[in-house]
Amino acid sequence: MNNKGNKEQSFRLEIPDWKRVRVSDEVELLAKAVVDSAFAVHQELGPGLLESAYEACLSHELRLRGVNHQLQLPVPLYYKGIRVEIGYRADMVVEKKLLVELKAVEELLPVYTAQVITYLRLQRFPLGLLINFNETLIKNGIHRVLNVPRSPEEVLT
């Protein structure tokens, strides 16, 4: 079998420009503030507490840093022109631009990432953080989730 070109070329994927997620510098700075705050909370408390305890402490840490945020924010769902009240709630929304979903679980399941992606699409945010505080090293529990468009019409402006 003759593979023209080198191995690097054969594995390169072409990503259309409309599929590229653009995260503003402002949102990146907010994400850094949340990650730094999560490190501070985890350093103080460690793993093993309830999600609600981490939420309250992370909220306090963000307030100390002057970062505006809302807890348990309703996420509206619109279906064919009607608002469906179903009780979706984002754990935390920072500066009305960044979604933060908190967990305190043994293992992050794919459904948690799917939940963040759904909330990102409904809120039209480019970036979300999924943070599992039930890790020995918090760096292993912090995951960036991008709102990748499914079609050119979904591109965030």
C-alpha cells in the first residue's frame, strides 16, 4: 500500500471555518478566574463534600475576586415559538457569558458533558466549564466544553 505524503499529512483533518469556536479574551479571563477560584476552594476543602457545598464556596471565592455571577439560573427552552418551562437550571453563570456546571461525583459520565453542551446551545455561550470537585487533584476535574456549531446557521456572533 502506497501512502503518498507523510503520516502527519494523512491524519490532518480539515475543519471548516464555521465550525471553529471563537472564545473572546473576556470569556477566557472569566474562565481563568473560575479555574483559579476552583483551585482555591479545592485546596481548602479537598474532595468528598456535597456539590452544594462546593457551589456555595466557589460563589464566595468569586465574590472575593469581584466576579459577578448567578447561581441556579433557569435555562429557558424554546420549542417552535413557545417557551417550555421544564426546570433546567445552570449551576452558575458568570458575567452572563460563561456557564459553569459543578459536580461532586466518583466519575464524570458523558451525559454531564452532553448537559453542558445543551445548556451552552440554549444560552448561546461559546464556552462552559464542567468541574468535578471529587478528585484528588482538581486539575483532573476541570474540563472545558466548547459550543461547536452543528451547521453554519448556528455560528455564534
